[in-house]
Amino acid sequence: MADTMQFDLVSPERRLASIEARSVQIPGAEGDLTAMADHAPLITTLRPGVLRVEADSGEVTEYVVTGGFADVSGSTTTVLAERAVPKSEATSEVIEGYIAEAREAHQKLRDTPDTPHSVADAAAKMLADMEALKGHMMG
């Protein structure tokens, strides 16, 4: 169909989706975006957030992603996520675990004297994004 595209979501642990989709709402690092059939080609990095997929059937499925990138071209959108779980599996314990890991990484970088500011800033942003995700999920 001309109004759908192939959508694939893969994490290191598993393939979470491979369907015909009408739209994919992506939590991009530079801002949220919606990919649809015939979208201009682009590659973007992901920030922690909720990825929302509307299937050709109209069914909507949501996934929690913590990073990675999305490759959008006219007939396909592929998301390679650092971590991804169906939103239904993103319990408060899972989100708290992600936050604890981000907090530990940020602290380790802050405690290392020769860490470039840009790297420490990126870790701080990741921590803030994880905490915002918790607020969105639990709020």
C-alpha cells in the first residue's frame, strides 16, 4: 500500500517489531518526529522516550527506547535501539534500573578528571532524559 511502510524495531536482545506501519513517532535526540510512507530520507539518534507505532490495521503499539538510531527512507523505517521493551514491560523497576545505570555512568564521568566536558554533558543529558521518561511513564 502506498500509505504504509515497512517498520522494523531491533534491540541487541531481540527483534521487537517487523510490520507494515502507517506512522512511527520517534523520540529523536534533536526532537520528536513522525515518519510516514514517502518521508524524506534521514538518520537520527534517539533519546530515551516512547516510540509509538500505528500499524496498517490501525492498532497502536508503544515501546520504551533508551537510545540508538532511526533510519528513515521512503518505504522503510528501521530503529536500532540500544535497549527497547514494549511499554507494557516497562515497569517502575525497569525504569528505575535504567536511571540507576545512567546516574552511575554520569557520576563516574564527573569523577574522572580528564573527562571532556562534552562527554560529561552528554551523560548528564542522558540522566535527565531517563528521569523525564520516568515522569512520563509513571506520571
